Amino acid sequence: MIMWQQISTQLARFSAFMGKTFALWVIIFAVLAYFNPPLFTFLAPYISIMLGIVMFGMGLTLRAKDFSEVFTRPLDVLLGVLGQFIIMPLLAYGLCIVLSLPDEIAVGVILVGCCPGGTASNVMTFLGKGDVPLSVTITSCTTVLAPIVTPALIYFFAHQWVEVDPWSMFMSIVQIVILPIVAGVVVNSLFGKVVRQAVSILPLVSVVAIVAIVCAVVSVSQKQIAETGLLIFAVVVLHNCLGLFLGYLLGKIFKMNLAKRKALSIEIGMQNSGLGVALAMNYFSPLSAVPSAIFSVWHNISGPILATIFANMKDKDAPQEAQK
């Protein structure tokens, strides 16, 4: 028993370390996959399964109270959900038009723009001293809405470049996102004590899965990345940074307090890029998956940077807000 507790403690520490250095591992293995693609191409058929594992882990951490903000602060949550599904798709479409991106790349940029919020946004909001309950609720709501909203948005914005099958995408998102989350929630409800003991190693599982997904995309798209990698990277950085900025601005326009503005900024700017990869690989091409793969790397660099800046920001109205 003591030995198991020691092993569990060490695993939890290692998992926390991997979570904190996530971006570094993604970069290291992406470079390895770029220079030695045959080592990682075998992972490509398992992208959907790996994303399902990540979503199952998300489900293990969810409880009914994570949706409680919908009822206590419906306008704040609605603003975040609308911001997520309006700002990022519009930015993606605008960048594609203004920069005259090639068809496959344009579809990939729009894909990641139409995805729901990523779970990493909740961690970044916490580190940036933002409104964590609001962040978690917006992530949960956009994820639940994704099977309907994401295919519809992709069809609306991308059908001029490629043929889009919204119904098939709906079924895919249900299978690789919703069902694993529901399974995680059920397991958490039935075996709560065991889950709480194991939840500390979830960052390790998520890191391994996302790193493997990125490696799979890079390995099968190496030639295309060599030709268009810098262009895609520039577009992804613009997309993410503009999303973070406009998310913060949206909160300011609606006179939200600083903690809420931080949550909105990070929530809108950070995407579930793993879903973008899975959809691109299933319905379009490996090159269309590259923007999502690069987004996965980049937003785990920009997120911690912004969280650090946010953590040091002072709210002039904090005393008054604290009394509310």
C-alpha cells in the first residue's frame, strides 16, 4: 500500500511536470517527426482514438456544477459561447480571403477556427488569475454544442473551397468528442473516489496523446510543410493572437470585470485543435490538418505568455467588485 502511494505520488509529480512543459515536448517531437517521418507515420490512423482518450479524460474531470454558471450568469456564458463561434471562424475566413491562401490550407485554417474551446484554456485562465468557473462553463458548453455548430460553420465558411458533409461530421464529432466525454462523466459519477485518485495523471495522458497527434500530422505532411510551413505558421499566429485580443476587447465592450475579460480572451483564443486535426484527416487532406497541428503547438506557447501578463495585471475596480 505504501509503495503504491509512493508510485502514485511520483506519477502525479511527473504528470504535473509534463503538463507545465507541454509546449516544449510538442516542439521537440514535431521536429523529430519532420526530420524522420517514417518513425511516426504509423500513428496517423489512430488520431481519432487518441483525441477520444483526451476527451474521456476531460469527462472524468467534469461535474454537473461545471454547467452551473449557465444558470447563475447566463449572459456571461452566452457572450463567451457566441464569441467563440463567431470571432474565430470570421477571423479564419478573413485571413483566408485577405492572404489568398491555397485551398487545402484555407480549409485547415477555417477548421481550427470553427472548433470549440480547448481544455487548456481553463488552466491558462487559472494561471492568469481569471474567472475559472466561467472559463470551464464556456469550454463545456462549446464542446457540447460542437457536433451541431462546428459542421454548420465549416460548411458555411469552407464549402466554396471543398465539398463538406455536415451530417457525417456531426456523427464524427459525437463519436470522438461527445461519447468519450459522456463516458468519462459516467465513470466519474460511479467511481468518484477512484477517479479523484487517478485524475492527477491525466495531464500526462493528454500530453502524450496530443504530442502523438501532432507527430502523426507532421510526419504525413512533411513535404507540404517544407513548402508552406512558414505561411501556415504566420497565419496561425495571427489567428490566435487576434482571437485573444478580440476576446479581451469583447469583455471590455460589455463592461466585464478584469477576471471575466481574462477568461473570455483565453477562452476565445484557444481552440480544441485536436478536433481540427481529426476532422481534417478524416474528411480533407493531411495538409489541411497542419494548421490545427501548428495551432496546438503555438497556443501552448502564447497561452502561458498571456497568462503571465494577465497574472500581473491590476484591476482598478477590484475593491468594488470584491464587495459584489
